[in-house]
Amino acid sequence: MKALFAQNQLDTERPLVTESVKRAVVSTARDSWEVYFSRLFPATGSVGTGVQLLAVAHTGIKLLRMVKGSQQACGQLQVLRAYSFADILFVTMPSQNMLEFNLASEKVILFSARAHQVKTLVDDFILELKKDSDYVVAVRNFLPEDPALLAFHKGDIIHLQPLEPSRVGYSAGCVVRKKVVYLEELRCRGPDFGWRFGTIHGRVGRFPSELVQPAAAPDFLQLPAEPGPGQAAAVAAAVASTAAAREVGRRREGPLVRARSADRGEDAPALPPYTMLEFAQKYFRDPQKRPQDGLRLKSKEGRESRTLEDMLCFTKIPLQESLIELSDSSLNKMATDMFLAVMRFMGDAPQKGQSELDVLCALLKLCGDHEVMRDECYCQIVKQITDNTSSKQDSCQRGWRLLSIVAAYHSCSEVLHPHLIRFLQDVSRTPGLPFQGIAKACEQNLQKTLRFGGRLELPSSMELRAMLAGRSSKRQLFLLPGGLERHLKIKTCTVALDVVEEICAEMALTRPEAFDEYVIFVVTNRGQHVCPLSRRAYILDVASEMEQVDGGYMLWFRRVLWDQPLKFENELYVTMHYNQVLPDYLKGFFSSMPARRPSEQQLQQVSKLAALQHRAKDHVYLPSVREIHEYIPAQLYRMTASSTWLDLVSRHRQQTQALSPHQARAQFLELQQHRCAGPLHPCCQPQRAQLPQHDPRSGAVSSGGRARGESAQCP
């Protein structure tokens, strides 16, 4: 924008005078300023996302939050996630303030008091973009055995094509019952009009019309119809899109055949599959060509660097242009700035007043704002840690640390993924090579990011110092029912599902259906707000966000589903479930209240459960009246004299004397399970504890006023 103003000599004294300049200013602002031409709505998501605002613009939607700026006192907006309208299939409102964005591969759920206005605005944009579009999106899988038909998966974008060959005098046609029928030969809305013709991933074919719906033209397929030699695959890799990469790459290279660039000669040597060198041969700039500024990079011997191997090795000289061939000059400028940031973080270039955290945050933000640059970032870091000859002793180590951090936040494209994984595996599995441990950590971080989406919160200065010092984990406290504590090692990419699986493993639970019954809750406001964490939530992101909101937050581990029968062998399992069931039992959630006096059977059951509670505390003496009062639901205790309860409990105490505390807790649970005629489940009970209620204004879940340490859900 500054360059545009300078070019047209505009300032406060010389306002805009021509319509063309006005249009140029508006167009530049609309395309380069992230949220300036957006309508903002208040919105919240689940804990761990940090969403505060939803921006709707002509290109799509963005999830925003307000962060403290270095210069602005009031803060500035940060983009957490961006989705184009080509990604959005449709929007629904399951409830009055709830928005559900159905994307090609995921769902995004937000809560907003302006949900209806948001849906109306998004629907209007999508409707306009779909007009005259020659793209459709698959709403169901279509995997036919006939190779003449076009196979695709739900969410794939298909480019509609006219049928070939065309016939003289007929302008358009369609496929009906697997044969070509021209529109002129069909009645409109005829019963046989049910097939379409299109292309995806370099393949063409017919497919049923009912399996697709109109879609906005995706930005990543706006490519030249006939790309020049060496251009198509490079553009595909640069935009980090699997669909685009396969489309343009196979259209030029043919199916399942290694690309041989025409401008590098048909005699280019065959390289092992999925190495970084093979990726460079396909997608890097031609090393024989001069950089745009007319300069040539020099090797250590002073001769011109002309090989791909040189482009994949450490350099002390900043890059003059991107490694991946990018035709856009603005992207090239980003790539050179990115390489300087990499060099500064590794200590190979002066930081110019910036801290290493500032450099890292700028690099991560660049990758977050411009997905097209993520592959370039990975390639630059791999280049600087390969054959590193820096005079700085810790340069290579810091480069590996940087690679580990980037892998925890941003995924690479599926085009680069197998090559990058192969590089990391070669380092981690080759005996004698340095940095084997961190290479393995990089691989694990990258796989986690591809699966769960990557970290959202930037690392704190404390976390960054720990990572640079080689400390890859921290101890985090998790509270189990009854005040049981578990201090678990939380790594950079640990998610809530990992914590659930680790604690379940301690309880000898290994089946996935058992994991589904347990949830991690974050508890704030002194126990007054309880919110379940998504299984995809990164624990360090949650901790970072909660430390800014409520330094006294807690993380709870609780069972919320009770479909699986109880087990009684593992001591931690029994203790955890006993502590979660007991408070609700004492509140009367497992007892149907008699009209007048408990039956003899009820008296025997309740007194035996009281004796088991006494033994579970490892007590062998006869309980006092006050203790018995604490072991029996208050509603039942008041219906019978204290002396009667004391007499009944003393009889059962003799039977429980030989039990260990673990056995007493197990018997207590077993009796409760038998009384429910199966696995303990909230639906079995005549009275249910209140489920946590989601607060759409704050994104939190209220525990219904329960005191700290009490169960947030009926077992």
C-alpha cells in the first residue's frame, strides 16, 4: 500500500483524484489486509482454540482473537484459522446460537449471539460464488470398478468438462447410461439425464449427478490451461495442495511415472524415490538459470553452484530467491525474508535487536498466514542443517530445534510429506549420525500435526528456552477423583487423547472403546466452571491460555460414559472409580427413596456399603455414630434410628474385617453395579446429577455450582 501511494504521489495534501487510482487502492487493501474488508461477529469455540471473533469477507471466513500488540495499546487481531468459501459445503444452525460449518474434511462449531446473521451472510456469498461455476464438490464417495468412470471421495473438487469429441452442429452434451447423448437430442428434465463429465487429480470420466453439488471455484486450481515446462509441478508444490499437485503434476508427467523435466533434459539421472533430492529435482528452481537479480551463488571453492545438491546444502549467504520455483514476486520476497529469519534463529545472521522468540514468532506467523510458504520453510531449514559448516558451534543444533518447533505448528503439503519423512527417518535410523533423537522427535511432531492440526498458541519464552536447552517435556498435574494426583510428562505435541490413553494404560485399559469413556476437563474460577477438552486439544496450548485467564486452573480426569462393565483387578482403576462413584452415592443418586421406612433388604444393602466404606479407609475398629452418618445417604439415614444403623453396620463389619482396602472398594463398586443390573450408567439412576452446561458466551461449561473436587457428572 505504501508503494502504491508513493507511486501515485498520494498524501494528505494530495487526495485521490482519479477513479482508477481509487479502485487500485481499494483492490490492494481488499487483497492484502487480512480483516479490513470483513464484517466481524462475536464468537467463541471450545477451550484451547482462543476464538473471540468471526470475520466474514468476500473470500471466506476467519477465526480471530485479540492479542496484545507491541505498539498498539488496545491490541490487534490475530488470525487463528482461515477457510475459503470453496472449502465450505454448507452452514447449519443446530441451535439458536450455534453455527456448524461443514467443510470438505472437518466440521467447525462456533457459538455466537449473531449466529443467524452470520449464516445469512455466508449463504449469500456461497450462492453468488456458485453462480456460473464449472466446479462441483462431492457429497459422497464414488469408487466404481469401471475404470471409465471417475472415482472420487467426499469433499473432492471436480472440474466439469465438455465431452470429447464434439460433433459438428452440437454445442454441448451429457452422459446418459454410459453413452454420449447431446442436449439437442434430449428433452429438458428428461428421466435419463443423470450423469456428468469432469476431471480430478489428472483423471477424467463420468459420474452420477446426484453425488455432487455446485461449488465455488477453488483458488488453488486457478492455473494456466497449458503450463510451461517445469512450471506446473512447481506451482502445485508451492500452493501446498494435494489436489492441485496431483492435477497439474499428472497432467504433465503421466500417472505413477517420475517427472523428468524437459528443460533439464530427458537424460536426467533417476533418483531414489521420496528423497529430498528427488523433491528438489521436481520442484526446485533450475540451478543452471540465473537468479532474478542477476547474481550467482558461489560454492566454497569459488566456482558457480550448478547442482541440486548445492541447493540442498548449508550456505552462509542469504538466498536471493525461493528454493521452490515461485513466479509471484511477493512470494519470493517472503521466501528471502523467511530464510533470513532461519539464519537469525540459528545464529548465522545478526538478529538486529530482535530476540530469538521474536524471530520464531515472526516465522511461525508467516507460515500460518501464508500456507503456500510452508513447504518452502521446511526446505530452507533442511538445507541449513544439511552438511552444516557454520562457524557457530550450535548452529546445526538450533536448526534441528527450529525444525522440531515448526513441525509442531504447521504441516507440510502431502507432496512434500513422504520426502520429508524419509529425510527424518534416514537421520534417526542411521547408526552413528548425530541428532538422531531430535530427528525422531521432528517426525513425531509432524505426524501429530498432520493428524491434529498443529499448535495454536505461540510458545512462551520459558517454553522456548526449555526447547533450546534440549528439554522436550514438562510435568503437568492431572487430578483424578478423590484428590489422586498424576504428574505426566507433557511434550510439545501432547494432546488430550494422549493423556487419556496414558492414564488408561495405568489402569490396564487398552481398548479404544474404553478410551472413549474418559475425558479431560479444565476447571477454572475456583471450581465453578468445568469445560471438557476436545481430544485434539494440545495440552500446552490449553495451559498457556488458562495461565493468562486463571492462574489457578486445574485439569481433571473423569469418566463420563459407563457402557463398559467395571473391572476390579487394577488398584488405580478401582480407587479412581470408587472415588468418583462415592460422592454421588452419598447424595442419593443411586437410591430410590421409600415412602416411609426402608425395607429390610435396603437396610442390609446400605449398612453393608457403609461397612465397606469404613474398611476402604483401612479402619478395623467399630465405626462411631458420626462416622456411620457420613457413610449413608442423608435421606435414608433420617428414616431409621441411629442405634439401628450402628447395630446393622457392626454386623457387616465382622464380614469385612478380612478384606484389604482395595478389596473393600472393589466390593463396593461391584454391589453398585449389581444394583443397577449392569454397567453403571446415569440412565440407570432414578435421580441424575446435572450434566455440565455449555456457556456459549464464554465457551466454558458450568458445573452447576458443584464444589471443588466433586464429580462433574453422574457416573
